[in-house]
Amino acid sequence: DGVVIVAGADARAGRNHGLAITRVRTEDGRELPATEYFTSMGGYLTARP
């Protein structure tokens, strides 16, 4: 299980390659499953850079 990060102008189209992230290490050294760290998908994209 994990989260896939896709970047680029047409990232929402679903045709680009992505980076699969399974675990995240926070600044304080805790290690979490990516699905716990990234709790809402798609909310990081905006219409402007």
C-alpha cells in the first residue's frame, strides 16, 4: 500500500509516470505509512504554480 505522486501540468489526466511512496519519515524522526501521512488525495494541486 502507498501513495503515488504525479507532477506536471497534466497530472490529473492519469497518463504520466508517478513516484510510489510507501513510508514517510517526519522531521522529528517518526516513520509513518504514506497513507497515514497523506490523508487527502488531490488537494495539493492548484490551478497556478
